[in-house]
Amino acid sequence: MTKKKSKQIIRILLFLGTIISLYFVPWTIVTAWIKPLPNTVQAQVDKAVDYGFDGIVVCVNKTGNQSEFYTSGYKNRENKIPANPNALFKIASIAKLYDAAAIIKLVGEGRVKLGGYLSDYLPETRGRIANADQITVQMLLQHRSGIPNFTDHELFHWGELEIDVIDLIYDQPANFKPGIDYQYSNSNYFLLQKIIAQITGAPHGEYIKRTLLKPLGLSNTYFSTNEVDKKHLVSGYHLGYDDDLRHLEHGYVSTAKEVAIFIRALNEGTFFSDYEAQLYSANYQYGHTGWVLGYQSVARYFEQEDMVVVQFVSTTGNDLAILNNILYERVIEIIRSI
């Protein structure tokens, strides 16, 4: 075979490879990202349904705690109930911000020490959680404990669990020695909730209600889907499944408005002393994302614009996590361009 003919064959193979690769490009993501920005937030929010989301609520909380809402799609697609900005939503890991703030408050009150060990506060973990006598409260806060994520356990699933969560945490080998690495783990915050309950002598939610929520006038934030009338809860869906997932127990629920008010207060240090505000800044973040089956959320504060933007979408699966982030970033761009 001549050198010239070899080059021609290589060119043909490269061309074919390019054509084939284009078939696998996630074009929905590409087009969502590169399309020109609409002129309004509402126009962008309306695009969410085109991308496969059943419903979306965006809350923009501006200076003075004034909130604006943008919605599209359904709160419940089966009954064709439109998306409602006041509906309750499963906020998933955004809840970690509330738990972290509660721990810092307890530290400020002198009831918890950041350097205190897990086994000191929860003696039952000694011998059941690797390095329980070396893992500090601060390591739990910062995801530096080395405790494996219980949602990665082979027995965990997002439906109704037939086993107690603590049994998914016990007797597992550590992922690393405490304090030497970082790995996001829901187990850390499950244990922090147990510490809050142990120290206060009440469900961890009672302390959060009293110290964080009540001073802000927040009465529509709950710590379990079992605490609310399900008709007030946004229906959640996962691609490939027809079932409405709102009945599943997935922890905290709230409204977009109340999450926005909380995020603003957290960033402004409203419910912290100066000492507590410094402790929080040194130990955890001020915004968060959330994901549970059927529900995705984002809540962040933007200092330059002095605004909080909360986004709830009620569908999960395939590329929807990426699309959710793209939608959120485009909403921010539109707000900044106005």
C-alpha cells in the first residue's frame, strides 16, 4: 500500500469517527448551553419543560427580603395542576446548611465542641464506626471523617428502606483516616443530626425550629415528608417511571421562599453571634444543591447583586442534573444582564 493511499484511508477513518461521535453528543445539553439568552427569566424558565422537567419554581430574593417567583410546568402532572411557588418541595442536601448552622449554634452555646469526638457524643458508635474515637465534630461538618456514604451502600435505595440508616453506616471500613482527605458523605450529616438530638434531648428539628426558623418567622419548613399533608407537596418524577414519588420519605421539605429567606439569613449571619458567624465561615459553605429521587434543587447567595436564587425542579434522570445546572446558570446570567 502506498503512503498516499494510507493517508487517504486515515482521513476517511477520522471523518467516519467524527460522524459517529456526533451521534453520541448530548445535543439537548449542547443546545441548552449555547442558545442565545432570552430577554426574561420567565422565558428561560419556560424552556425547562422542553428539556424534560415536569415542573420548575425559581425564587429570586432581593435586598429587603423581597421575593419574585417564576414557574412553569406542573405541580402535579396527573391532575394538570400548574406549578405553584408556594408548594412544599423536598430540598434534599440543602438541609445540610440547616444542620451545620445548628451545630455551630450549639458550639456557640458551649454544648458541643468542634474538637469533640464522635464516640464522646454518641457512645454507641464506639466499635461500630471505624475511628469513632478519632473523628471530630468538625471533621463530620467538613466531610473529612472517612465514613462511607450510606447512600452508596448496596442495600440502600431511594424508596422505602427496609433497614435502619444507621445499620448502613455501622461496621463499614473507613475510606481514609480521619482528617487526611475529603469525601462528601451523607453519613456525616446523619450523625450530626443524631448529635443535635442527643445534646438537646429532643428531635434535632425542634432545636432548629427554635433557634433558626422561629426568629425568621419560617413556619413552612419541616423535617420529614411525613409531617405534611401530601397534597401540599410538589409531585416528583423520575424518567422511565410513571409513579408520583412525593409519598417517599426523603427528609426536609420547604418552600422556595422560605429557603431563600434562610439562605439570606445564613449569609448575613442573622441568627449568629459574631463568634458563631466566624466559626460557620471556617467550617461550611453558604449555598448548596440537593438531589433525591424526583427532586433537584439549588440555593445560592450572590453577594455582588445581594440576591438569593433558589431553583426547584421536579424531575430526575438521564442528563437532567446537568440541565438543571445549566438552567440555573442561565437564569443568573439573565438577571445580571437586566
